Amino acid sequence: MVDFSPYLKFICTTPRYQETLSRYTATDAIHLKLEAQTLVWKELEGRETEKSRQQAEPFPVLEGLRKYAANHVLLSGKPGSGKSTTLKRLLREMAEVAQLKVGAKHLGHNLSTQPKFVYLNALPSEDLRQREVWEDLKIPVLVQLKSERSIVETIRAEFRQGQLAVSTKEIDNWLVEGKLFLLLDGVNEIPSEKLRRQLQQFREEHPHIPMIFTTRNLAVGGDFGIEKKLEMLPLTEAQMREFVGKYLPEYREVLLEQLQDRLREVAETPLLLKMLCEVFNPQTQQIPQSKGELFQAFDEKYNQHKQYPPVSGNFRRFKSEVLQHLAFEMIRGDREKPTEAWLTVSHRKAEGILEGWLGKRGETDAATKAKEWLEDLLEHHLLQVAADSREIEFHHQLFQEYYAAKALLVMLEKHKSKKHESDVMNDEQLQHFFLNYLKWTEPIALMLGLLENEEQAFRVVRLALDLDLQLGARLAGEVKPEFQKQTVSLIESVKVPKQWKFWFVSLKGLVRIPEWLQVKLLGITQSNAAIPRLHQALQNEDYNVRENAVEALVKLDSPTVTVIPALLQTLQDEDYNVRMKAAEALIKLDSPTAIPRLIQAFQDKNSFVRKKAEEALIKLNSPTAIAGLFQVIEEGDSFMRRNAVEVLGKLDSPIVIPGLLQALQDEDSLVCNEAKEALIKLNSPAAISGLLPYLPKSTAEVLGKLGSEQNIPRLLAALENQDSLVRIKAAMSLGQIKQDKAAHTLPNLLALISTELGETVLDAISNIQQNCQFYNYTIFHKQLPPVVIPQPPESNVYNIHSDRVQIIEENNGTVIGQQNLKTG
């Protein structure tokens, strides 16, 4: 039997897995609990052909992965959102648990009795090799999908890293036996279509192996038919506040104030927020205005972070250019496979790339410099050895994309200054070699945030719109804010490509693009420059246009200032889907100013709208919202009162008790029942005290939940109730009261043994006896003289003199010779 202990120890101790975010971002020190939500599709009532993504309540992402991994789960999220970090955390957690279980089995004890960690190297290896130690354990393996290797070969390489040499046959056997737990990172990073098909086949051949997949974008690489999908959530405002408060306590409010509006997106992932804190300048108290500027500031400050380490001659001066060229060539990849990028590259190939670049620059001894500079990058900068030790990679794909963006920026600047030279990239080349490939979309977006020339920015967006409308819209919102009015205006005047025109035919003949599509494209820009046009779209006669306008407005950079009033007005739209979209949008915006209108939405005739209004108020959970709900209970019709009570019951706050108690007197029995259930769930003395008069049949059960001595008289009275259900619940509740508070009820319960409550009473008596630690209350309280314990004969009593006691104490309690003792 294979001993996995060296491999498990490797996982728990190597820096490769301990640094759950790369070495430039020690985010774990801040202890952020990352969250995810499930993604499912549910058809909407009344429009069976239209589907809307419904999102469940958020939960800790590790919790979701543990829950769903047995049936395969796909975790998606933005770059830097913590997908890889989460897998590494889970890997280490599973390895530590496996070590703990093995240690417990070796010692022959239950797992619950063991210390938190039992390290395998402290246990005899001959015992660890016994089959029963390993037969029930799942062995976790992290598989980096950006490797050119097959899945089995990658698994084998991971074991080899952990000093465990295994064969492919052994791995195949473990897969058949269900021995492995696979964490497959980076579906979007799979380097070729061939490997993608192999992974699909591998998953289908091993449906019973637990597998967790991660991907940047569900549209890139596909979902392999995995039904259960989780999505990483952006950091909440509370998480940002906590993070910045711990990292930069003196400047928290200054930084957070700047994170409003457009900059909110810059910091919604742990990686980017950590970088933002790193580059924050206390003197200017300003932060970068885009992702591109953020990476640029981080690049400039990185040498300070590394404390200017010793490097090869001239390297420091050319470091950024070297990284730009390497990143550019890696994303460009193989000319024969233009859709595929290199996320890892061999040492030899990387040296060749740098040598060619240095040679073109006229550097002497380019081969030697390429080797030296590559080692400098690996030692001190943003490159690292990949999972395959023969290859290298950027610490994070975002850094690779940033440096490639910088290389593109240089090319566009050359186009401006050297318009007629042969190395200039013309429009057709820009479209063909760059804009048309998805692998270049992120670098181009980053580049546009750095591009200072408005003419060039306009050119890129125009060419993108000619190529693909959604791509063009995305890039229109990526240029500098001062250029966006012009780039966004391109969307309103865009002409449909000739080959598309048959899609958009109306009675009046050919049109440019339909209104709904134009509005959707404006939303994709996420630019404030689109706000005036989107406000107009809210008044459009077509409900589809209005729906898209609502969705677009909530995506904008400064929603709280200009968007919320428009959304509140849209809550009164004639179409229920538009009203529902507006309520969904208000949930995301989390603004207290929406409370009055959301409360009004309780009287909406459509249940979907009412449900969304309810979710928004529950999320807000503010005194203002609660006060508004109290007012509904006083003044609203029965339908609104019932909805208000239902929401109050879900807020789980003592502040809601007065309103719920008031609702107990409502003339509508449905309102009363809802209030009763809510007060029972709150389970507080104030709630129960006010509830008791209204719960004749449930009184005993409610009192028992409190486990309070003051409720015992009521429970005893309930034992004589005519309703047998009340008597049974009273007996059960007495048995649930903790400590010895219910001990004096034992005689009352004993008298009921012979009744129909006998079995229930017997259980209650046993529980009370356990709590008070005696059997019979009457005997326990008898006043009897104490039992006299007989004294032993005097001849057997030894008196130890005080001077001898000192000798015993000085000798650590050891009696030195019989002379120290004297018989009385």
C-alpha cells in the first residue's frame, strides 16, 4: 500500500501552497472570508420563452465547494477574485485533515479525541503503510490546467513534487477506486483545443471522482456540461471597509470615499484591493483611476517593495521592457495556432524570446544577458517557476495581460508619431491580429485605460465596433473617462454591418440596430456617459427596451447619484417584468433612499415584484426600513400587512418585536399567524412574554424553548390542560430546561406516569435527572443527620510532626526513612 504521508506533508509545509495568494499579496493576513453563490436558470412566470438567471443567497465559497464537489462543481469568477487561492486553501485543509485521520488511526483513538494536528513524520512508518490507514482517505491533488501535459501526467508530476514516485497505472487504479479528490484550476487557461477535449473526456469517464473546476469566464473554455456552478462574489462594501481598515487604518475613509462610483470595480477582488492599498500615496492621498493605472503604479513601486535587490548590470533600467516583450510574445503564442496563448513557457523558449529581442536592440552577448535577466526576473520580480519545473509563468495572468497591454500601448504610440513607417500597425492589422482574438481582449482593455491620445482611443473603439458590437461597447467604456462621451456616442450612431442587415428588418425597411440592442450595448460600456440616453430609454414604449435600460443603469459607475431616482420611478412601470428588474437593481444598489418605494411595492399585484421588494428590504435591514414596515402594519390593507409581518420575521432583530406584537391583534387571522411564527423564531423573553396569551395550544412548546425557570409554573399548569397535545408538549418542555431548575417538578411528573403521557413523562424525568444529577426530589430534600464515618484504630494512625513535614517538602514529597514518622 502506498504511503501518502510525504506528499501530504509537502502540501502542508511547502511555500507553494502556503502562499494562497502570490508573494506580492499576503491577503490571507487580513482574513477575508470569500463568498460565492449558486447559478441556476429559472423560467419566469408569464414569459416562458425568456429565462432569467436567479441567484441564491451568498455563502462561504469553501462551504459550497465541500458541499457540491462529489457531483463535480465549476467555480467561476473575475481575475483576482480568489479562485486559485480558494483551491489552495481547500487543498491544505484536506491534507491537514488526512494527516489528522492517519494519526488518529495509528494511535487507535477516535478522531475527535486527537489534537488539532498530528504530523506523520512523528509516527512509525511501518504502521502508516498498513492498508487500513489509507483505505478510506481521499487524497487531494491540485491540477494546473495551463500545462501542456495530460491530466494523469499532471497528477503524477504533483505527486513527484511531494517526493512520491507513482506510475500512471497506479493513478488509473486510484481513479477507478475513487481514491483521489481533484482540484482543477484554470479551465479558461487550457492551452489547446486538444487538451480541452481530453479534459471533457476525462470528466465523463470518471463521474464518481470528486472534482472542482475553476474558470475566469464561463464563455471561455465552456462548462463541460457541469450542472452545479458557483460564482465568486465581488467584495462587499463591508469587506472592503474591513480590509482597508486593517491595512491602512489611518486613511480608510479617504481611500473608501474614492472607491465610490467607477473605482468600485477596481477594488472588488482581493488581489486588486490589496494592490490598491500598496500603491496608495499618503502624501497625495490619491489612488489610480483605472485597472491599467493601478498596475502601472504597482509596477513602478515594485522595486521599493523588493527593496532594490542586487541584479545584473542595466537590468533594472530595462526590467519593465523585458517583461512587456515576454508577456506580449507569450500571449501572441504559436503563429500556427492564433487563438491560443502561452500562459507557461519553457526556460529555453523564454531565453530565446529575450535573446532575440536583445539582439534586435544591438546588445552584445545577448544570449548571456538573456539567461541572467531571466534569472533576475524569477528571483526578484513577477515571474515564477510553474507547476512543471521546466517552465516559467507570470505570478498571475493579470500581470501577464498588463505587460502585454504596455507593449500594445507602445505600438499605438508609434502609430501616432511614425505614421508612414513600415513597422506601424494599420487598421486592418489591428483588427486581424489583435481585436479579433479573445485572448487579446483584456490586454487591450487595460491598454485603453492608459492611452493618453483621444484620437487613438476613438480609433480602437471604432474598429472594435465594426468587428463585434459587444466588444466595441466593452472597449468604449474602458478608455479614459474624459474620452468616453465620444466613444459611447459611437454606439448610438453605429451602422449595422451589411452581412447583419437581414436580422433587423422592419416595416419601414432596414434599420441600424434595434433600440433594445442599442440600450444593451450602452449598459455593456458601464460608462456614466450613457446615463442620459438610458434615462430616455426608460420612457420607451417597448417593455424590452425599458427592461434593458434598468439592467444597464445598475451596471454604471455612479449608480447612487443619478440612477436610484430613475429606478424608483420605474417601480411603477406598467409591465411587471420591468418593475421586477427595478426591484432587483435596488437590491444590488443597497440604498436606504429606496425604502419608501420598496414598501409601496408590497401592494404590487405581481408576486415576483413583491418578492423582490421583500428581498431588498431584508438586505437593507435598517431602522428606517423597520419603521416603514411598522407603518404598513398600522395603515396598510390586509395583504400589505401580511407581507410586512413576513419581512419583519425574516429580519431576526429584537427591534421588530413591537411591530410583531401589534400584529398579534390584527383582525386578519393570516396576519396574526404570521406574527406568531415570527415571534416564536425570535425566541427571546420579550417576544415570548407578549406572545403567550395568543398561543393557547403552543404555549408549552414556546416556554420550553426558553429554558427559563420563570416559565416552569406555566408548564406545570399546562400539564393539567384539557388538550392532550398541550400536556405532552409541557412534559417535553420541562425535560428541556437546563441545569437543575426543573428538579422540583419531578413529583408532579411522577404522578403522570400512569396516564396516557407516561412515555413522554418518563423521557422528561430522565432528562431532568441528568440535569440535576439526582433521581428523587423528595429524598434529595429530606433533612437527615449526617452519616458518621468510623475512625480507624489508634494504632494505625500516624502523626507527622511539623518539623518532619518541612523535610518531606524539601525532598519533593519523599519520606526519608522511618525516623521521619512517629506513631501517636
